[in-house]
Amino acid sequence: MSTYLIHPSPVLHGEAQINTSKNAVLPIMAGALLCQSPVVLHDTPALTDVDSMAEVLTACGARVERRGRDMRITAGDLRQPEDAQAVQRLRASILVLGPLCARLGEGRVALPGGCAIGQRPIDIHLRGLKTLGAEVSQEGSVASAKGSLAGGSIYLDFPSVGATENLLMAAVLARGVTRIENAAKEPEIVDLADFLTACGARILGAGTGTLVIDGVRQLRGTEYTPIPDRIEAGTLACAAAITEGSILLRGARSDHLRALLFKLRETGMLVQEDSRGLCLRGRAKRGVDVRTLSYPGFPTDLQAPMMTVCCKAKGQSVFLETIFENRYMHAVALSRMGADIRTEGRMAVVQGGQTLHGAAVEATDLRAGAALMLAGLMAQGETRLLDEAGHIDRGYEHLDEKLRGLGADICKQ
């Protein structure tokens, strides 16, 4: 449990280094289970979700060693995970199902947990594995896939990131050619494909709606550095928009953040791109309309921080959340702080320009916690942010310290 005490921080300035992406590291860690020899991942973030995935891999028989910020994963001998609690703590643990089935001919995992932001059904994962020849079942809290995998044509009803990752990993060791239509296009998918290709996989189409995988007999280990975290970069960019900041986000990739940067420019922010990363200056002056979509649309993980920006900007902003049905829990806390927000179903209307006041609020999920931390930077008085479940540390490495390094008045108890 953590408590953050936040006071008004009118201007942020300076530089922040963007860490490697949690959402890229977790599937790559699962992908290491496909390799016969060790994998070394460089500059992995110190996050509880990464630690939890390491526990899941250990439960699968892999050896995971931390050496500073590098991680060495040796998965020569695998088994079915018996530590159900380790698996259920982490939503991304479902990603070991495909690699286990591909390596062992069978995979069994307890259904995962994570933030309570809506339904995350795994039926797309199981239907895809069934197309590849596996016998699939879901009994109580356990999902399983068993059988010798062979190539096939898969159509995803929704471009699910998790399902695309799971099926991509299963297909790289399946006999023959697999075609995945309506695949997710996120940068993390491309990063996973690049990692697997470095290990000897044959993959075409990463970053497009169609993936073609020519199965190979085995994969070898490699050394790999995952991409920068676009959600961390986007959250810090929103902090600059709230505080009339002038900050450099070192390592941030503008090509991964086009939708957010377009909206920030629309609010009146100045955004410049150079070889060092992203430079942001000014503040949000005007409200904008935001519709979350699969990549390259506006990311659902930045909806909450962007709503906080729109509380600062004058005028009306309209949000439509199309990915998760329960992702406006932060709106209640923002309203307690003085924001004018009305929600109905998947829509939220924000009347910006209201004065926010510090209050005792709680992080109900990872991105909501980050949004409330940002709200405290512009609220009058003290904001006391309780994160009883440790949501923020799951996805941000020392977010409070990075903000403090930019001039924010924030401390963690």
C-alpha cells in the first residue's frame, strides 16, 4: 500500500528518461518460454507486473535472473504452472498458454486478474488455438489447450492485443503456415515479432492487420532491448499540458504516440520531435473530443490522463470509451476534487476550466491512479492519493520520482 501527498505544481520543466515498455516486456518474457537457450532482455523496468510475470515463468519451470536492469531467462525445461496464485495476480499471465502448448503440447493456466476496468474474455485466444489444432477447454478458473499445433487461418472478431500475441507465439512453432487476420497493430505487437524473429521465427506483416507466420522447429535465445513505454511517455506529456510545463521526454517515440500528440496540439500545446525524443511546451487551453480505439487510434490507457488534461482546458470535451466498459472510475474521484464531469455508459462529458481542490482519493486501477496523481498537480491544497492495491507501481516505475525530478511537489509515504 502506498499513499502519495501532492501539492500544486504550477510548472514542470526539465528532462525525463522514458523506460522500456511494460506492455512490450511482458509478452516478450512469455515468448522466452519458446526458446531452447537463454534470453537476455536489457533495461527491463522495475515494476511489480514484471516481477509477477517472472514468478509465472518460474512456476513454468524457467529460471529468471535479474542482473541490474537486465533479465536472463532460461527455459530449457518447462512444466505446467502449479502456482495458481502467481498466475491469477497478473492479466498478462494468459500469454504463457500459447508458448506452453507450442513447446510441451499442452498448456494450462489459471484465469488471470489485473485491473477491474471491464471484461477481458479469453475466448478469442481459445478459438484461435483450436484453429491451430489444439483441444481447448475452460473449466472453472482454469483454461487449457492440448495437442500438436499446425498452421491455419485465424480471423479475430476483435483486434485483441493479448490474443494476437498469444496466437503469434503459438504459431511460430506450429507446423506449416499460419495466417492471422484482423490482428492487432500496436507497437508492442511489432516489438514481440521483432524479438521472435531475432530468435529465429519467420513472421511477416507485423504492424498490419494480417500476420503470416511460417512455423519453425525451434527458437534460439537472443539479447534484446524492448521499445520505450509510450504510455509512460504519454502520461508525462499530459502532466506537462496540465502544468504549463516545458519538458523533454528522452527516448519517447513520436511514431507510437500520434493520436495523443495530435490531441495535445489541438488543446494548444507545442510538441516538437527530435532525435532525443519529444519536447513539450505550453498548456492545454481548449477542450477536445476523444474516442478510444485500437491502435493507431487513441489508446484507452491514456484516456484517464487525457481526461485530467481536459479538466484543465477551458470548454467542453467529450470522451467515448470503446475498449472497456468500466473505465471511468477516475471520473468520480475527479468530480470529488471539483471537476465537472458527467458520465453515461461509455460516454463522458467534461466541462473544463473548473478549479480543482485537493481531496482524499483512491487509485481504483493503474491508469486512474496516474490520472489522479496528475490532477493533484493542479488542485488547490493537498491531494492525498491512496493506492492500497499498489496499482501505480504495477505499471509506472517511480512515477512520483520522475514528476518530482521535473519540479512536482509530491512525496510517497
